[in-house]
Amino acid sequence: MQRRDFLAGLVATPTAPGLTDLLADLKKASGVATPTTPPANPKPPVTPTPPTKPTVPDKKNFVAWQRMSWNNGPASFDGCGLRPMPIYYQNTLITGEEPDYKKLDKVIAQIKANKQTMVTLDVERWNAASDRERPKYMRLMDYMRERVPAGTKLSLYGIMPKPRYSDYVAGGAKLAYQQSENKKMRPLAAKCDWIMPMFHAYETDRRDWAKFATAMIAEARTYDKPVMPWLWMQYHDLAWPSSIRGQLIPGDFFRQQLDTAYRLADSLCIWGTLIVRPDGTRIRANWNAQAPWWAQTKAFLQANLHNVTACKA
């Protein structure tokens, strides 16, 4: 507000509570005499309002999920405080370049039979920022939404926001471009109950990973939906240098990822495992209950979410 507008408002309402003294001060400054009788009811000085703190997720409702498959792994992680996440992969949802409604009907029947209330759909075939390809996701989501029980939460894994690691780390024009791409996906995000960004590690630099993760959460928040990042205890199969691909992440680095998800997001899901051999074949990693990443995961769960004394894994 301009100063003249402020003064005009005072003159227009001279009888408003608390304005008499202020008018007297203004007259005194302009040379007009005013009575010196103190006000009958002096008011205490106004305490400045402290700045509003940023909104943080409510940790009371924070849930940790898992979708892990190991060679010789435990049959269940239930006692560890990790809920099993139902996930339906691309080959059960689409055929070629289009949603396959016969396949979707089978998935819907499974959701109903198993009374699944949280479901992840993993289709990474299409570009959700493309005006030509995004409608395929929209049709898939609409078909599922109309047929699953009302209480079932449906979400798409990993495509929103775009997981362009190097662009988020670089910042500047590259980050701005990704932000513009992410905006194009808002109509699709509106059809999802959760936003599920990837938290994968593409290199060993933990500061770069933190920059990437923080930017991903910030972008995910623009969709105005709860956020559940997915964590992978292995370096991504496109990580660099290539010698680290598929290797288990050091325990303290994975704990950093868990803590970041807990601090910035509304939930998290741990996914694994996968090893890509030089010939391109894929195998599951061997389970090791003493692995540092798992020790740190149990310590994280114990500290924040769940008593793990009953954990058998």
C-alpha cells in the first residue's frame, strides 16, 4: 500500500479504535497543537508475528513400504515394519503401445480379490510430458479408477516428476527445462492418489544425490498430492562409472536416503533387487541379513517408525 493511501484511510475513519494517538502524532509532526492528556487505556506494544514456518509432512501417518525380491530372501518383512506394496508391471497392463483392457480386467480382479487398498502401476513405456502419449496414461488410469473399489489408492511409479538426475544436479537452464516438462504432467498427476518419484543413486557423490533428491521432492510437491519416493539399495543399472552398477549402496549412504525421505516426504517404498549381467540377463541379488544397508534400514525403522525386535529378516 502507498503512504498516501494509508493516510487517506486514517482520515476516513478517525474514530476507529487505536487511531486517535496516531492522528495526534501526525498533526504534531505537521505543527498542529494537540492535547497532552494521555489515553485512558494505554495499549501494550504489539509483538511482531514470527515468520510462518514451512509446512512439513505429518510423521504420525508416515508408512514405510517394500517391494523386494531376493534370491534366498525372507518370506516376509512384516515384523520389520515394512508393509508389502502391490505393484503391477508394464507387461500386465499394456500390449504394444496401448493399454490392454483385457489385461487390466485381470489386474482389477486381483485387486478386488486381494482387497488391496494401495496399488502401484509401473508403466514406463510412454512419455507423460508428451501431448501425444500422455492420453494413454490417462485412459489407463480412468479405466482402472472406474472399476476398482472406491477405497483403493492408485498411483504411477517413477514417471512424475521426470527422473533426469544430471539435469536436477546441474540446475540452471537444465533444471528449468525439467520443471517445464513436469508441469505438462499435472493433468495426469490429478488422477493419481500418490506421487512416486525415483530416489535412485546414479553415482557415489552423496552431495549430488542430495541435490537431486531435494529437487525431486520439490517438483513432486507441485502436484498437490502426498509424496512417496522409491528407494533402491543398489546403484542404478545406468550409474557411472559402470563398475558400480548393481552394487549395494554403502549402509550410511542408504541411511542418508532413508532420512531424506522421512524428512521431506509423506511415505517411502524400498524396491529391489536387480543385477544386470554383461550379457544383458537380469538376476536377483543374494540376500544377506548382515548387509550394512539392511542394518541401517532396521536402525532407521526402530528410531522412527516401528519396534523391530520381532523382525525375522
